[in-house]
Amino acid sequence: MSPQSTGLVSPLVTEPSSASAKAKSGGCGCSSSATVEMDEKLKERIATHPCYSEEAHHHYARMHVAVAPACNIQCNYCNRKYDCANESRPGVVSEVLTPEEAAHKVLVIASKIPQLSVVGIAGPGDPLANPEKTFRTFELIADSAPDIKLCLSTNGLMLPEYIDKIKQLNIDHVTITINMVDPEIGAMIYPWVHYKRKRYRGIEGVRILHEKQMEGLQALKEADILCKVNSVMIPGVNDQHLPEVNKMIQQYGAFLHNIMPLISAPEHGTHFGLTGQRGPTPSELKELQDKCSGKMKMMRHCRQCRADAVGLLGEDRSQEFTKAKIADSPAVYDLEKRQEVHAGIEKFREELQLAKQTVETNHSQSHSQKILVAVATKGGGLVNQHFGHAKEFQVYEVDGKEVKYVGHRRVDLYCQGGYGEKATLEHIIQAIADCKAVLVAKVGEEPKGKLQAAGIQPVEAYDVIEKVALEFHAQYVK
Ligand code: CLF
Ligand code: SF4
């Protein structure tokens, strides 16, 4: 199919001029979950946060500064000693920074990547097990880069102690990782907890952790700080239990729930990796997320970032900004330029929204058959990446009128310096085997044939994701 293009080109994602430009677009609803009422003020608070807003993650970047090496608990899925630049999972980091080095890095990156909107501290240990370093870093950033949002991710053990400090520093987004509300289940995840100079093993420690997590969640709500809860889905351990976690965190006032798959492999050296504990399949994960998405907003676009991640959520540019590479870069903070770039993004988002509404009107089909489609995108809410250049495919569920983001599938690059890798192509096809189409800017003849043979229709376009997806759906149901 050759869909008409909306002509939208993201201000931050450039593409060769061959990209055409014409008509209209649509399907709104790429919201990450069931419709949850949100007032204008709340929308504004999350509008540029790439994790709290699925829509924002196409346009705005985040970075993590790894200033917090110590941790006060042990999770059976964590081994912070392991580091590989190609590995992207929480806890993993190439180098730890001092608060001063971290603040310098933020200024350098904020000028090089002006769409940076959020700085988070997420490890490599627990930020609140390293309170001086964490809060000093936030203070330095707030002083020199006042327009950047501050974000914190913690296991929650020390959260009740630091609510006032968090509020005082204007940290408006806090994540707690809550994997259980039943300590019996928690005992299969946490072998020990170190609380106030004492180590508690087994269920005794898990009880303290659970109490502090719930206390912290409630205190965040009372302090009007937005709280996201991350939960790691561990098949056979807490997968059946997470709906109960979802229910309880809702009652305690969490804003968003992010259920992530366990990442587990023997070479990570974690307890779960070494004991052969598997992670969930994409369909198991989606089923659980769907089950929990009743009244609460679910996050489905998490990329399980490294503790030193930099860039849009789907990309990791951390290796471009190592200590050695930025040591001599000047820390110049051009607030005016950043504001100009953000204004450009907002203008583009408005146009994108209008285009989506038009398509929604034009595509209100009665046919509600749901299908999955995979999308190659470099951001901007557009189909704008070549098949061979994709390191991940975003997966959308499409019916006659709605296009809903449901997850992403990481893959190896197919195009290796001008030629395609046969084995890689097979893996990519396996990764998106449940999709009826793959929407790409371009695809070569070889992969095109193999995709078609596997029942996945390659669709070439350069346009708004929702528009291309809805047009394919219309054609598919015919
Ligand atoms: Fe970082 Fe986390 Fe803040 Fe985002 S990440 S501290 S809320 S700025 Fe985002 Fe990364 Fe998922 Fe975290 S994609 S792992 S949810
Ligand atoms: Fe690792 Fe984070 Fe668990 Fe600490 S809380 S053990 S850093 S995953």
C-alpha cells in the first residue's frame, strides 16, 4: 500500500528529502492504557516527561546520572558488577560520577541534546541509600539548569525518611519498584534488607521493605508528588500476584504502573540468571498489563534503561558522553536555545495531534478486529526508519479506529555496513511474528520477500504512525 503522507516532519528527526508530504492522519489513542481522567494541570506536569507520558517519549529525551553506587537491599535479579555497553537494563553502568561530574555532564548533554527534558537518578544502586550524593547532585542541577525536571527511582526502603527533602528540591516524579505486597512472595525475590545499620534476612527483611514502600507511597501522595510504580514480572514467582499489587498501589495513590519483564540470563551472574529463572514472553507480559489496565494508567513503553542512559527512550547514547569524552567540553547552558527547541517540538506535536484527529474521523470503521503491527521509528511519532536500521520495533494494537501502543521488541541490526545478515533477519521475523505488518520507511527486496512469506506485510511509508497503521488495518480487513 502507498498511504498518502501528512507531510509532518519532526523538528528533531531529519529524513532524506524523498520523504513525501501530503494529506491527513489520525487515530488518537496511542495512550498507554485505558482512558484515565486527567485534569489539565496534571497533563501539564507530565507533558514533557518521556516516561510518564507515552506521547512525550516520541519527542523528549531523558538522561540518568550514575551517582549512587550503594544499595541497601538485594534483589535476586540484580548484579551491579556486570557491565556491557551494549547491555541495557537497570543497575548496569559504565562509570560512577561525583555530584559535580554529574552536574557538568547534564549541562553538556542539555546543550548537545536540547530535547532533554528530564534528569533521573536511578542507580546503579539505590539513590536513597546514597542520600548525600543524590541530593547534592539534584541541588547542583536545579541551580544551573532550572528548566529540567528532576526524577528519582528507588526501592522505597528509605523513602519515608526523605519525603520532605524530595519535596523541598521540587522533585516532582518518583518511582518506587514494588514487586509484591505479600512478604511470603517477597522472600522469593529479596534475600536480605539492610535497614538502619542492621541486616535482616528472609521474610523479616521483606516485611520492613513492604511497610516502608507503602508508607513512602502514601507520603508521596500526601505531598502531591507524582509516583510511578515499577514491578518486575517474574513468571512463577509474582506474575499471579501483580494484579493484587496493582490494586493496592491504586488505593495508595500511585499515578502510573509499569510492569516490566524480568531480564535474566546466566551470564548476568544474578541469582535468577544462575538458577534458570526465565522472563515472561511478550504475550504473557501484555496479557498481565491488559489485566491490570482497568482503572489505572499502565506504562508500556519502558525500555528498562541503564543507570547512565542518555537520549530518547528507544536509543542509548551513553557511550558518546563518557567522562573521558566530555572532560573538556564547556558547561554552557543556553536556556533560550532550549526553549526555542521545545517550542518547536510543541508546535510539531500540535500539528501531529490535528493530523491524528483527521485520520480518526476518516477511519471510524465499524470493523473492530484487533491486529498487531510493528513500526520502525526514530521518534517524532512517525514511521521514519529503514527496516535494516531498526534496533527495536514498536508494536501497536490496531482496530478500526484506535491505535494503541502495546510494547516494543528489541532486535539486532539487520543492515551491517551495506549488507543484510541472514540469521539476524530470521530473529527479527521471530520477534515480530505475531504482527500482521511491519511499517517502515524502506525495506530491501530480500527481507521483503522473507517477511511476506512469514505472513508479515511490509508497508513502506513516511508518515504519522497512526495513519499508516489505520490504513493498513482497513486494507487488511478487506
Ligand atoms: Fe529515569 Fe525512571 Fe525517571 Fe524515567 S527511566 S528515573 S522515570 S527518567 Fe523510564 Fe527508563 Fe523505564 Fe525507568 S524508560 S527504566 S520507567
Ligand atoms: Fe539492584 Fe536496584 Fe535491587 Fe538494589 S534495589 S539490588 S540496585 S535492582
